[in-house]
Amino acid sequence: MTSSNLQHLPSISVIIPVYNGGKNFYKCLTSISQALASAYEVIVVADGDTDGSWLLAKNFGVTVIRNPISVGPAKARNLGAKVARGELLFFVDADVEIYPDTIEKVAMTFQQEPDISALIGCYDDAPGASNFLSQYKNLFHHYTHQTASEEASTFWGACGAIRRDIFWQIGGFDESYRQPSVEDIDLGYRLKRHNYRIKLCKHIQVKHLKRWEVISLLKAEFFYRALPWTALILRDRQMINDLNLRLKSRISIVLIYTILLSFIASCWWTSCLILTFVLSLVLLVLNAPVYQFFWTKRGLLFAFQTVIWHWLYYFYSGLAFAIGVIRHQIFNNRWLSLGLFQKFSFGSR
């Protein structure tokens, strides 16, 4: 694209929250500095870092906002958005590498489709960390987005752009989320509630550099994603048939618990082993496309290993949903009881 064409693209402010970004943050900044795009600015919000991430960003010549203590990525992104001058706000995580044409693709998409209010990209199929869990997690994310509807129902803070005026119209990110959680999904839900259009751009891909280990993965998946996402679903009283919430995933969760119960029952009735075997085959066939994807990308042994983790994913997702429903009912009953108590208390005066 010529420089004259670039001048007609909407301006972009890239906003990156960072807390002790380390080597991955250096790679992130390097990739952004090498990107081709229309006129844009880069804003880094150093969220109480102790490793000098703010100084690294300053050496790259970008705008730096320093928080003396960590306030969480939701508030950090909002702080960056407050000083942004671009027509578009492009949020990127500090452990992500973008491609040279990523920012240009974002700007071109908004120019060519003026009816969209926000867009999200996805991870590529070549994660930065080489260990199995990192490869599995990021490839699964890639597959989920590549097979999802382009009419998105959520936002994504790792690679997501939104028109600045619309971002503030709906109140920005919910700052009550103090950990990296579902603040981006919440933003997406609010966008859809106000009838704004979000597009999933499958051709806009970024490289995730984060290294996942067993504890960090399970902690993030269960406490920072599954539980708060369940709370969002129950709050809005809708379960959209998209991404991780597709009907096939819900059926798989039911199957995994039925398999577990039938296996436990086989301790008393051995005939239940037949049911366990049959249901396991059904679960394998139902999810065959994702296992075929893993096989194609990383080979048969890798695909076999992913089956175990994929079934574990269904297990803790179902557990988180059950816990979330119980907590929701307890909370609602508590408020109902309090309301009735206040009603009768004031009524008796």
C-alpha cells in the first residue's frame, strides 16, 4: 500500500498494559516498532511493574504511563485509552508479537467496513513457547477462533480494536476486574447489548509468547476465566452458541460427567464399563475435527496427548459452571431475603 493510501486510513492508538513483561515484552515492542501502519501512537501502561518494563518502553520512544501499584489490566487499558488520540483503540497484550502488517490490516478493515464497531483477531498456529501445554493451549485457541462465526459476540483484549467514541459510550473496561480475567468478554457483551457489531477477523493473527505450565494454566482457566465467565452468562441470562460456548462443547461437558459417573458405577456393576466405553467413543467422534487439527499440525502423539487435556478442560469447565450457578443462587437468595427483611422491617414501623 502506498503512503498516500495509508494517510486515508483511520488513525490507531496501540495500548499495551504491562506488569513485569520481561523478554516477551521486549519482543512485543520490537514487533510493533517494525509494523507498517497508518499514523498511530503507542501507549504503554506500566502497571506497578518492578522489573523496569516502563524504562524499556520509554527506550522504544513510546508514551508511557506509570502506575505506582498494580491496578489490573482493565483499569490500565482505560488509563491508556484516556490519553489516546487515535480514532481506533487497538489493545495488545504485552506477551504478544504482532506481524508487520497487523496494524495496517486493522485500519483497512474499519475503513472497508464502516458498520463495524470493533474487531478481534486470533492467535496464529505457531506459539512462541515450545512446551506441550503452551502449544496445546494456543493451538486450541487458534482452532476455536478459526472455526467460529465472523459475527463475534465477545471482545478480546490480546488483539482487539474498537472505535474510541464507542468505547467510551459503553463505559470502557469494567475496572472491578483486578486480575486478567473476562473484562474483555464483558466489554463485548455490553457492545452486543447496545447493538454494536463486532467482527472476528480470522486473517488478523498474532503470536502468543506466554509459557503455560500445569498450575498456571489450571489457575487461569478455572479461577480467572471459567468462574467469572459463568457469572457473566448468568448475569445476562444468555448462552451464545459461539466460541467455547458452542452446543458441541455443552454436550461434551454432559458426556464427560456421564462417563465419569458410569465409570464409578462400574465398581459395583461391571456392565457399566460398556456404557463408559460407548460414551467415550461418542465424545471422541463428536470432537474428532479438533483432534484431526492437532494431528495435522503436530502429529499423532501430540494429538493423543491433547485428548486427555481436552477432556480435562470439559471437566473443569463443567465444574466451574456448576459452582457458578450455586453461587449465583445463593447470592440472589441472600438479596431476596434481605429485601423481604427490609420490607417487613420498614412496614412494621
